[in-house]
Amino acid sequence: MNNPQRNTTDHTGAPLQRDRYLSATHEVINQPKALENYNLYEQDTALREAVIREGASHAHHDLSQFGAWAGKAETIELGNLANANKPSFRTHDRYGHRIDEVSFHPAYHELMGVALENGLHSSPWTNPGPGAHVARAAKYYLHSQVEAAHCCPITMTFAAVPSIRNQPELATIWEQKILTNEYDARNVPDSEKRAVTIGMAMTEKQGGSDVRANTTRAYAVGQEGPGQAYELVGHKWFVSAPMCDAFLVLAQTANGLSCFLMPRWRPDGTKNPWQVQQLKNKMGNVANASSEVEIRGALAWMVGEEGRGVPTIIEMVAMTRFDCMIGSAAGMRQAVAQATHHCHNRSAFGATLSDQPLMQNVLADLIIENEAALAYTLRVARAMDNQDNKHERLLARLATPVGKYWICKRTPNHAYEAMECIGGSGVMEDCIMPRLFRESPVNAIWEGSGNVQCLDTLRAIQKEPETLDAFFKEAAEAKGTDRRFDQFLAQLQHDFADISDFQYRARNLVDRMALTMQGSLLLRFGDKDVADAFCASRLQNNGGMNYGNLPSGTNPTAIIKRATPVVG
């Protein structure tokens, strides 16, 4: 039987080139271009509106410039490289000296340099005033969309300042270097640096979140008490960013758990004997090194009142929890940008994905989640800018654990749904979505997991009942604008009347507190279509819990249009 002849001419009768015939299998069409070379700030309507609303319009030009940097292809590649190359660790140098040195890819150091040079660790402390925390939060929101893991030491350095200020003589020595807008990655004594970073070490094996179970001991070198030198002996189970120049550490004295500032080097230039055992092998947060350490007589100085270590360090913890909110909201925004960009530029079943009703429902729902998280976060930032106002102080105290719990906990499923919008290519490691997904649980677990945040919420209410009054007073500013919101708020207030099983119901109550505040903010200040869809989907029981359950009558087309980045 004869084999059929292979065609050697095209449809015009012209001869085919054999090499072209064998290699040109198809033309690549209907594939979106990479989302790059765009301005993350200028293309984020909700962020720009929130910055103006919360009092930081003066930062518009600076944020626009930073947004342009964050969207460059070269900048995005820095995030890819920092995550593709895990930190490595050496205990000793080649001469046998203990060095405890973690090495990072140059991309990590470049990102750290940009963050510190732009004051992400310092600006509200060096330039306090109206909108200072709002402007810093907005810039952090942009920066963490490039790469979230390296933001850990930025956050800790920023958050350490209020705690260290509890001990003025230590602040005199350290604060200027902490607040300098430079980055010095060298593994040398802090006395040889103009700029330093600060970490935190609380958690131990046997206690976890229960830091009062810590066993690390502090022994006075001479005189006892605040500001005095001690030697610490024990261990820490989680120490992120172990190359920081100093750490706030919790340790036990005869009078209870106390806070200490422990540098990596002693004043005489010798290495302080705290030793990294190994780096953690994390599922995400790759660019950031996390470690286990043993402390073998490390020199440290007491910060704050002896036996009051938790109240002293809690100011740092509160700030890190706030940054967890920013980081999770930023992860949502990057996921929304990726999903909407993809669906705007890809067709299936005869129409652009973003024009198809079911996909519109999912995309709009993801956008609503992001905008609600952002509105809540920047409202807390405004409260932090106005701590001399009693209402703002009380609001920040309660809204921080509520927001940290809710926003961070909503992020993992949000990242997954955005990944599903992109489809199979969204699972590939050359797409940012796997990194966003792996990063998404971190903020919910670190700095106090969900239950810890709920318990802290109840603790704040029980210790200072005025915090709940301030929370409800703020939320009630939206009363009368939407029937669904009014009913939701009234039911929540009613349910707070019975505290017989408060702890058992804590998650339900905190869930609804977060939704109430988000709804209030969106109704008062947000886009009307976003606010309406939020109330319809979050404040009424429509039977669906997954994203893509917006009821009929909402306006997904308008919601998607305002959130989709336009790339030239």
C-alpha cells in the first residue's frame, strides 16, 4: 500500500520550504502579555481614593513615583529572583570561627535597600504628622506586591521603635541608626554601621503563642533593673531575619517575664553568643530567612519595667500586626491585578473572559474583598496618626486585632480563586500566583494566629469596655444608608449583650465585627457599586460561601472596570 504524498505546496500553489513546514506548527494567539511596566499606584483607583480620604494626599507624587518603580519589569524580576534563591546559612568560617551568617541573593539586598532608602521602616517616626502612617502604609502596600517575604525585617525595624523608646538611654544609642534611611547588610558590629535593622524573638518550643511559658533566663551582670545589662541563656524557636543587628527578646528574671534588647555583637566588637541552629524550611516566605537559635550567655539590656515584658513588647507586636493587614491586603490587590488583567486579555467560548457573566461574578467578588480590606487597613492607619484623640486610640486598639484576624484569614482562599481565574498557567512557577498562594497563610499565623487575635479582641473589650463603644460608634456612622447594614449592625450589637460564652463564640463575633466595619467604611466612603455588592453578598445570607456569589442586581462590570490595570 502506497503512503499518501505529503503536500509540498501551499494553498496558492507556491512551494513550501521544508524546514518551515516541519517547524512552524502554530501561531501563539489569545495569550495575555505579562503584567509589567505599569504604575501600581496610578492603576489602583481604590488606593488613590483611600490615600486622599485618610489624609495623605500630600504623598501623591511620592507614591506615584514609587508605583512606577514597583511595576517595572526589572523590579518584578527582583522579586522572582529573591524567591528562586533560598537564603543559605554557615555556622563557621573557613578558619573555624563561629559566624552564624545567612547569605541572601543580591535581589533580596536590592529590595531591602529600596525599602529602607524610602523610609518604609522610619517615615512616621522621623516625619510624624497628619497622614504619616497612611502614606507609609500605602507605600508598603505597593512594595509588598513586588515581594512580600523581605518585608519582615522592614516591619520589625519599624515596629521596634515604640518599644525601644520605653528605655530612653537605649533609644539614645540605637534610635538614630534604626531610623537612618540606609541599608547595610554587612555582617559586622553595629558600632561600624550607620544604619541597622531590628528583629524580634519571643516564641519558644514549649510555649508557642503562650510566651509566659518561656524558659529563657536573664541574669544581671551587675545592677538589676530597666536599662541594665543582663546575660541571657535559653532558646528561641522562631527568629525571622536572623541577620538583623539586634533583637527584642523576652526572658525570665526573678520578677517575671521581661523584655531585652539583644545585639548580635557585644560593645567590644566580639560576637554575642547567640547561635543559629538551622534555618526553617518553610512552604512559602522563601526570601526571608527564619531560624532556630540557642542563646548562650548573650549580653542584652532590659527594656521597660522588670516583669512587664509583654506590655513592653506588645507595642511592637501591635505594629507588626498592622503590617500583616497591609501585606495581606496587598497580596489581594496583586491577585486581583493578575486575574483581571488575564481575563481582560483572554477569550474563551466566543467572548472575552471578563465579559462573561459567571467570570464577572467571581472577579467582582475578589475585587470587593480587596477594596474592603484596603479601606479597613487605611482607616486604622488614620487612627494611628491620631493617637492623641481618645476615639482614635480606642478604635485602633480594637480594630487592629479584628482586622489582622479577618483580612489575613481571608487571603488564602482569595489567592486560590484568583489563581483559578487564570487557569492552568496560574499554577506554573513562572507566574506570580504560586508565590502569592504560598505567602497567603503566613500573616494569618505569624504575630498571633486567628484564635490569639480573637482572644486579644475579647481582652481589649473586657479590660477597656470603651474600645467596643468606640468601634460601634465608628461603624454606626453609616446607619441609615443601607437597610441590610442597619440590620446586621443591630444584630451584632444585640449579640454582645450576652457574654456568658464569649470565648466560644469569639470567632463568630469577630467575623461580624470586621464585616460591620468594612461595610460601614465602604458605604460612607467607597464606590457605590462596591458598597452595594458588599452589603448584598456579605451582610445577607445568600447561601453561598465561595467567591462568585454576588446576587443579581449588582454591577460587576463597573466594579471590574475600576480595578483592572491598563497596560500600554
